Amino acid sequence: MTVPSLQFNDGHAIPQLGFGVYRVDPAETERIVTDALEVGYRHIDTAALYGNEEGVGRAIANSGIPRDELFITTKLWNTDQGADATRAAFASSLEKLGLDRVDLYLIHWPAPARDLFVETWRTFEEFRDAGTATSIGVSNFRPQDLDRLAAETDTVPAINQIELHPFFIQQGLRDYDAAHGILTESWGPLGHAVADVLGSGPLAEIAEAHGVGPAQVVIRWHLQHGLVVIPKSNNRDRMAQNFDVFGFELTDDEMARIDGLDTGTRSGADPDTLN
């Protein structure tokens, strides 16, 4: 199965379906990422905060998959913002991953009280220019943060990775991203810590109509909205199910019914206050 790719504003592309490793036990990461690669995932999303970059790196090294067939994302944590700290943190991430470059490097949060993300972004531009980060982007950035980057730096982020699922569809931020040539990527795409997204509303009925599971319906919903999506599972069978989402298509009515589950309620941290 070839996963479709979406084009960045910098001319590079990202596989639209990937595999996330948030809250994956570092001791289990190599096994879990190896399973994901064997299932067929080629886009792996990690972060310094997760503490499992080494396990991701070991799985990559032992996979036998050519580097140019993989897409690897990692992220800079808030306490490492600022030019010098960012350079040190990025070098550490590359070392842990065992790579000489990543395909995408993200500022994990704007951390507005620190007021360092513009300086940090200029440092990200250095990595991009040096080829050690093929593309650069942000995560959890608000329109006002993106406006500052546009006003004070030379590069529009390739992507903005945000909490996004049927209970929190973030339409306004998605529209902002699209209007400014920024892809949107969904973290927590199956609901993160939200109670029973997969058992909610019409999902079971829609899943039954297509002969798939509710998680497959939700992943398909992300894909049809033109989002990059990174589901996570520690179970190989569920990984395979989450990857098997290209053999059916949701109708416009089904998409609208899922959109209608939106409560506007955030389940993860709030970028206004996480610093």
C-alpha cells in the first residue's frame, strides 16, 4: 500500500498517514516501531519530550528500509527554546535517532510566556539551510503566533501539528493554516484523552455501513479533510487496522455527521498556558 503524500509549501512532501509514539514506553519503542514499519508505515513522529527517540532510531537502523523511503519527525521541547539551547537539543535528537538529518523538525509548543519561539524559529531556518532538517514546522501554534513568525522571519512553517479529532475539529485554525499555505497535522486523532470518541454518535453506524471499525472511520475522516494524521497503537493488529483505510470512502453526509460531533472542547494542554 502506497500512502498518499501532501505537498509542503517548501516543495517537499509528507506521507499523509503516519505513526505516532507519544506515551510509548521507551523500553518498548523499538519493538512497537518495528511492528509499525513491518505493517507498512513509513512516517514516524516522535519528540524529545517523549524520551523514546533512541528506540525509534534503533528500529530504523535495524529495519533495512532505505533512508529515503522513511519520513522522520521530531520536536523541540519548550525548555530548549532559544538559539544556543535549540542547537544543542537538535544535535542531541539527531544523535539519539542515529540520523544525520530529519525530514521534519517542529517547535513543540509556542510557550508564549517564554517569548523565545521567534528566535528559535530563526535557528530552525539554519537547520533547514544546512540540510539537517529537510522541512521545518510548528506544533500547537495559534494564529497570533503564526502571524509573528510571518512578520519577523523569512519562512512560513510547512505544517502546524495540533490537537484535532471529531470532538475538537479546530475549523478556524485549519482555515487559517490553509489560507497561509500551511498544512495541518492532527495529533490525538482518535480522541487522545477524550472519553469514548470512538463510541460516540454515528461512528458505529458509519463503520458498520463500510465493514470497518470506528477508528478506521475517524482516520478516514482526517484523510478526506486533507489532514496529515498520526494514529498510535501498541498493538500490531490495531496498527494494521489503522493503516487499512484506503479501501473505502466516506460520503459527504457521513463526513458532515462526524463534523457534527464537535464540542469545541480541548482535551490536551492549552497553548495559551503551556510554557
